[in-house]
Amino acid sequence: MRPATEDATDTPAADPSPSLWRNRAFNLLWTGQCLSDAGSAMAGLALPLLVLQLTGSPTQAGLVGTAALVVTTVCRLPAGVLVDRCDRRRLMIVCDAFRVVAYAVLACAVVTGVADLAVILAVVAGGSAATAVFSTAEYAAVRSLVRPDQIVSAVARNEARSYGTSLAGPPLGGLLFGLARALPFFGNALTFLLSLVAVVCIRRPLQQPRPQTAPSADAGGWEGLRFVLGNPFLRALLVIAAPLNMAFTGMIFAMTISLRRSGMSPVLVGLVTTVLGVGGFLGAFAAPSLQRRLRLPALITTICWSTAVLMAVSVLLSPSVVTAVPLAAAVFLGPTANAALFGYQAAITPDRLQGRVVSVILLAATSAAALAPALAGALLAQVPGRAAMLAFPLLVAASALAATFGRGLRSLPAQQ
């Protein structure tokens, strides 16, 4: 029996409607993350601009993004352990409070003229670590916030949020930076504060009751990995998803560089990137419908082959602005794959392992994607643009072959 003080609309089972819009707890978390994701996108654009303005060095400006990526990757597995051992709601509040302070300090440093590369890197590293923990906790909490039949729709809405804020955040960050260098960072601190308030207003636990006895250190660190590797379907998805994510990241990077080499203006290159974001944003809304029409193994296989073909068409159209159209169609399918993957993972993973299993999946996917820009740059330096870009549809074709002929996807029960 739930406590009498708990809001009935916070409980998934209390709402017979299939819509998520009446789920108070999920909407609080989702709205808070819309704001904080937009703030992070603003700061993500403003940080390299700030470093470039302070140092005049593109290399040092690029170091900021690299530092954020490295810290996030390193923190993934420890974040999963924390999320499964600690109260998720309190952990998210601590992460938001830390990020509020960190970006407020950075904004004040910019205003007073004491901001330098060391201060910026410290804020970026600390903020990235907190984000790794918060995002893992958010993924793990979804199953506690919505009914099992709503999980895919909830993940799809989170995907829409991610694409939407990636479209709106950078232009707003550029506008604020143009008005005053500190404004994007004050704005980011404010969005984290609003996210904190939203999490505080969620009145029910974001995990099931925990056992009183603490697990061993070995179990804490490796149990999630053992769960993933012990499930044939999840194991197959890791093999398929890692090159797929790597191909998407590498293809977008290679396309951007190729278009600039051809003499296309930065404005048009930015428009191409916007088209890709719109494709993902629309795909997030279509994800639940697509997922309902196909069994999960068929859905994953269809997405892989479609993406390979669409990427190949994009290569043939390069370098031209229309190269974004087939690639945007491929990006359109991405949210469906993510919703299906994380929906299935959330449904089969015990609550006590949610954080660790999510961290393993995210680490596998993002680590491969992190190598993609370097791979794309090396290929473009050695071979002509189209030939270099062909590596990425071929990489997706390898995933498609694994999905078609591998046994892992076929291990899924017939009702899935």
C-alpha cells in the first residue's frame, strides 16, 4: 500500500489512460530535463567560443569538447553502480545542485575576468561527471515512473526532447553569447536549478525498495555487465548498436567536413545539420507507432538495412545540400531503435540492476561513437570525400548482416 501523502497521479497503475500527459511524476522529470538539456546545448556552443576568444587557439577550444566526452565515458560504469546503490532521487538532486553551483561560478568568473582554461576545464569535467550520473539515474528511473506498456512511448518522448533541445539550444546559446559572454552560463545554471526543483517535486521513490545488506564491490562493479552478456538478445544488440552509432556520428562529421571543403558556406552547412535534427525530432514522435507494427528483431533488422541504403544514397549525392535528405531519413529511424532497445531493456532488467545495465549499454554505444570523428578525419585525409564516406554505410551493413544472420535477435520470445 502506498503512503496516503502520495499523489495518485504519480503512480503509473493509478492512471488507466495510455497517455503519458496525465503522469505527473514523469512530466515533472521530462519538463525539468527539457530545460536542463536546452541549457546544456547553449553552454555546449558557448564554451568553445569562450575558449577561442580567451586563447585564440582552435586546438584548446576543441580540448573542451574532448574533455567532456572523456570524463563522461570514464564515469559511465561508476555512475551505474551509484545509481543502483543510492536513492536515485537524492542522487539527481545532488547532481543538479552541483551543476547549478559549477556553472554559476563559471559565469561569475567570466564577468569578473578571471576565467581561464583551467577554470573552464574544471567546470566541464565536474559538470560532465554529474551529467553521467544524472542521465544514468534518469534512464533507470523510467520503469518506476510509467506503466510497462508506456515505456517505449516514454523513451520516445525523451528522444524527442533530446533532438528538440539540440535544435533550439545552440542558436539561443549563440544569441546570448553575442549579448554577453556570461549569459549562456548563467542561463545553464538557471536551467539546472529548475531541473532540481522539478525532481524535488516528484514525491514517490524512483526505485523499488533496496535490500539492507550492501552488495560486494565485485558484484557492484560487474553484475550489470554479466547481466548484459548473459542475455543473448542484449548481447547481440551491443554488437549491432556500437557500429551503428559509430557510423551515424562519423557520417555526420564526414559530411560536414566534405561540404565545407566543397566551398559551401557555414550557414548552409548549419542548415544541413538542422535538417538532420528535424529528422530525428520527427522520428521520435513516430517511434511508438513503428515499434508497435513490427516485432523487435524485425524492427532492428529493418532499421539497419534501411540506414545502410539511405547512407549510401547520401554518399552518392555528396557534396550537395540535398545529401542531408536521405541521411535525415536515416536519422528519423534512430529514435525508434533507441526506444525499442531501452524499452525492452527496462522491461527485462531487475530494478536493482537498472543503473548498471544502462551504463554498460551507454558505454558500449558512446565509446564507439567517440572514435568516429577521428576515423572520419583520417579517412578524409587519405582518400577522396565520397570514398571516405562510403566506410560508414559499409559499417552499418556489417550491423545489418549481424542482425539478419546472428542468433541473438532470434532468441527473443515470440510475443516480443
